[in-house]
Amino acid sequence: MSEIKYRHVFFLGIGGIGMSALARWLAQDGVQVSGYDRVETPLTQSLTTEGIQVYHTENSECLAGVDLIVYTPAVPSSHLVFELAERLGIPLVKRSGLLGKIAAGKSCIAVAGTHGKTSVTALLAHILKATGLDPLAFIGGVLRNYESNLLNGKGKYLVAEADEFDRSFLALHPQLAVITAIDPDHLDIYGDKNSFEEAFLQFANQVQAEILIPESLGYFANSLPDKRWITYGIDAGEAQATHLVHDEGYNNFDYKFGDYYLSDLQLQIPGRHNVLNAVAAITLSILAGAPMDKIPAALHSYRGVHRRMEVRVQQPGLVYIDDYAHHPREIQTVLSSVKEWYPEAFIRVAFQPHLFTRTRDFAQGFSQSLELADEVFLLDIYPARELPIPGVDAKLIGESIANTQVHYSTLKTLPIEFTQNLTSPSILLTLGAGDIDTTVSHIQHQLEERR
């Protein structure tokens, strides 16, 4: 279906998870697609195998024949492509603007919130596909069921993450939506908590029909008098999970929402917070018209998203989990869940802070969250789009962590250091949104070699 009438679209920052999904969609729709990303990754390699040309060096030839450039604010304005675009008169559109244009032609279901967006989006997309609604879905992670961040369905619904960074979610006017959490973030963009919450309020007021909000955000729901908002939770809210039991990494529960009731559901993804995500996804599926009798099997068949509570090693007395958590609340949620499942285990965490501004703004929160672990390995800050800030480094977090062993490590040395001198039972976690994921397979190999 392309209402995007261009022959050759260039993505600046094509290796980003949101950018790559859009690039894949256009390429599958017959548009010539190319792009630039600073480093080669498994994701850019996948795009290359799909016929998308990816450049890793700035050069003046990459825009030959291009008639539209899609960019992400994560790329510095000094990049050569911006200069070339102005000189050549090639129009530019932000990633969020392109997504907004695509969504305008479908019935959009948007997933917003500072935590849980990818997990809810992925599970919702999977349920809609498995129950026959065949959605078009742009997902901020790679679904393990499909090994892709794109479901290119032909049904009426488009499922998309509504990213609050740079107010990108304001490009969407969805029919249905959920806001999973409103914990302040991106204060380099918003300035303060009030501006951050005002943006979420504006997004909520753009939702055309029902909007889901966690029961814990009831105060926010009261700001939406003209909206049909539905609260959800675990043993709380209008839509809720009940009789929750954790069993060897699985979550078993019942679900109820008004006259709708589902019993003996099983989610094969660990974590109490993932049950909360499942309640949101199930409720949105019901509102979208998914057949109730097919939802339990769809939920049971879901295998999760890479880097979202992804169990990489599970041996007697040893579990290794990799997660994208990069905000203090996310780290607290992950570690609290792990302590709940494995109360006797020694918990060892490797964390890579993401962004100098986020580290500066939430250093104390990071320290307090990481205190839930027994031992912490801190990596250097992943800068992404930012330049260093004097006095802001990993030690800003580490020096305030109390009652927990703290070490400083590097991507190169972590796989060895992190896997030595383990006691049993031990839980190992790698956390962060930067390039800590490049060490995961090496850590996994070290642990599997111990057997």
C-alpha cells in the first residue's frame, strides 16, 4: 500500500530499531531503499541480505537517485547527508513524520509509555496476527517468533510504538492506545517533569477512542474527562490479571475485563511486569475484535523479544538474562522480579549507562536501583548522540551504590571478568541500551563452556 510516492528513500540512521522497520516496510512495498549507519551490526547485516544498501562511511555518492531522506534526531545535525540534502534539494522527513503518514491510512493502535512499549507492542502484534487480524506492526525490538521488527500484515490495524523522545508520538492520532508508564525521562528534551507529563496528556487527547492506563496512573486518567479510559493491573483495575502464579520462569494467571473472562493463561516470559504488559495487550486485542477463544493459544505461543528479559543461559544453579533496561525504574523492576523468583540467588549485574544527560539527571536513581543486586559491573557511558559532560561518568553512579560490590569494566574485558568466581545459585544480568549487547554472545559462550 504505499501512499509514500517516492522511488528511492534514504534512511539516515537506518540501523536504529525503529528506522529499520520502516525501511523494511518500504522495501517490501517495492520502493528502493538505502541508508547510512555509523557501525555495522547484525541488524544492518540483515538489511543488507534483504537487498537494502547500507553505507557506513559519510560520502557524497550515497544520495544518487534519492528523492526522500528519512532521518532520526539521534543523528547529529553536522552529518554530511544534511549538507548534501540542502545542496541537492532533497526533501527530509523525520522518522515519526513518516510513521504518522503511514498510520493515517490505517486504524492505528499506539503503545506509549516510558517503560514496556516494546513488550506490549510485540505481544499485541503477535496476538492480533495469531488470531487472524493480520496487523501491520512496527516494533522497537526483534520478535523471537518472527526474527523481525516488522509484521507486514494486510489487515485493518497498524500497531506502533509511540515514542516520547523528541515528542515523536504527537505525530500519531490513534484509534486505540495504551500509556504504560509516565516516569520522567529525556529531560534534555523536555526540561522538567511537568513538560514531560504535558506531552503525554497531549498524546492522550489525540486518541480517538479508548485508552488504557495502569491502575497506578489513576491521577493521570482524571485529567482525561472526555476520554473513555480503562484502567488495568494485577488484581486491580477494570482489566486485570488474577490468581497469578510464577512457575519455573512461566507466568500463569486468569484474566477478566467486564464480561470477558479467560482462565488458565500461560505467558512463557518471566517477570511480574510482563504479566501487566500482557493484560494491556489482551485488552487492546479484545477492543480490536480479536476472537476470545483464540487468545489463550496466541499468548502461550509468544516467545518474547530479544533483549527483553531474554534468558540466554539456564543451568542448574545459574541463569543468565539480558535486558534493555536503561532507566532507574526499569532496572528496579527487573531486579525486583529476579529477587522475587530467585530469593536465595546471588545477583550479579553488568550495566552500561546510556547518555551523559540521563546519567547526570538520574545518577542517584541508578545507584539506588542497582543496590538491589549483590555485585555490579559498570561500563563506560554509551554516548549515542551526545558529547561528554565534564564530571559525568560511570563513577557518578558507582560511588553512591551502598552495600553492593562495585567493579568497573570494559566491553572487551567484561565476558571474562563477569563470569569468574560464581557461586551457586547465581543470576547474571546484562542491562543497558547501548552496545553492551555486543558482549552477550561472548558471555553466553563463557558460561556454557563452564559446563
